[in-house]
Amino acid sequence: MAPTRSVLIALARARVPALIVLLACAAAARPSAQSPEVSRLLAGIKAADTDLLAVSQEDGRFLRTMVIAANAQQALEIGGANGYSAIWIGLGLRETGGHLTSIEYDPGRAKIEADNIRKAGLADIVRVVPGDAFKKIPTVPGTFDFVFLDAWKRDYKRFYDMVFPRLRAHGLFLAHNVVNKQSEMRDFLAAIQNSPDAVSSIVTPSGEGMSVTVKLARP
Ligand SMILES: C[S@@+](CC[C@H](N)C(=O)[O-])C[C@H]1O[C@@H](n2cnc3c(N)ncnc32)[C@H](O)[C@@H]1O
């Protein structure tokens, strides 16, 4: 955030060393990775999220980072809700030139998600598919190199079994809430940790927990 003129004057009056003031100015001049409009949109989605469905801002940043690091091209999201995580993934895909299919069961949420994607200027990158992902995934053509799972937790293992065969070698499968809701997905956690065809790690950017599973290349 930019320090205002009055803040800088106050710093100078308080005899804060010039180097610190210069560093504050440099930080202010650094461009953000997303526009102020998209930052405001993301904050608005969070503010309206009374059901607390959306991932945290830090988990969103983590998703964007992973998309770019993996150079993801064909991404799939299961459980899009109002589009908060889809926007973070879409921001990463804008960098890589990839595309996201985001599936949301609730028709009202899917409509809000599509509106939010349009407001974020990501309609050419993110396609929102309303409906039950168990039925919709088989209709999405091709393979995936980035999957984000954030639907109901007891369904995680079934979704993993359904999607993992369609994940490319070295593709990423990420799942949310693997720390704070681990009791609801023990079968999924056992599957990713014991799979001979994948390696997994669990990180906690904000406490809820994100599993990151990489599919190994096998002949
Ligand atoms: C925790 S919220 C997702 C939050 C979203 N990923 C975000 O961070 O903005 C879970 C969503 O998954 C959706 N969902 C649950 N089961 C689903 C299914 N079988 N197919 C598609 N969506 C599903 C719910 O309707 C709900 O909106």
C-alpha cells in the first residue's frame, strides 16, 4: 500500500532515518501483481462470503503461485463457489496462457461466479460450468495439468479416483482443508500419501492446509 504524503511527512518529523523512508517509497512504487480493480473485487467477494466458503487470501496467492510455477495449461477446479479461488487461479493462468474449467454445483453460486470472473476480466480464461462435478467432469475433454479440489470433503477420495487418471505426468493435484478438516477425508489423505504413482506434500499457507500431489511419470 502506498504511504501517503502526510505519512511520509510524519515519518520525517519523527526523524525516521532517511533510508527507511526511501524503502517505504520504493515499496509504494512496486507494481502489484493484479490491478487495484481486481484487488477490490477479491476483497468484495470475501466481504460478501457470509458462509465462509472461499479460501483465504494467502491460499489464493499460493494457488496463483503454483499455477505459474507449474506453467499450467489445462486447469480444473471442483467447487468454484463464488469465484474467489477461480480468480486467483485465473490470474496465474493469464501469465501461463492456460485455461480453467471451474465446476460449481449450486446454480445461484455458479451465476455469481461467472459474473465475478467477467468483472475480473478473466472470461476468456475461466469457464464456469454449473452442475454436479461427478457428472460434468466426464464431459470436459482432454487431460489436466492442474487440479484444485475444494468441494465437500467426504467426496475428496471419489474425485481423486476420478481425476487422477486424467492428470498428465508431473501434473499437480491440489486439495483444500486437508489440515482443519482432515477427519472428514482420511481415505483421501491415505490415498495420496500411499500412492506409488505420486508424491505429496502438505503445506499450510493459512492454517486450513493444502495438499500438493505431483503425478510421477510412469511408462
Ligand atoms: C468450500 S466451497 C468452494 C470455495 C471456492 N473454492 C473458493 O475458494 O472460492 C465448496 C463448493 O463446492 C460446491 N460443491 C460441492 N459438491 C460439489 C459437486 N459435487 N460438484 C460441484 N460443486 C460442488 C459447493 O456447492 C460449494 O459452493
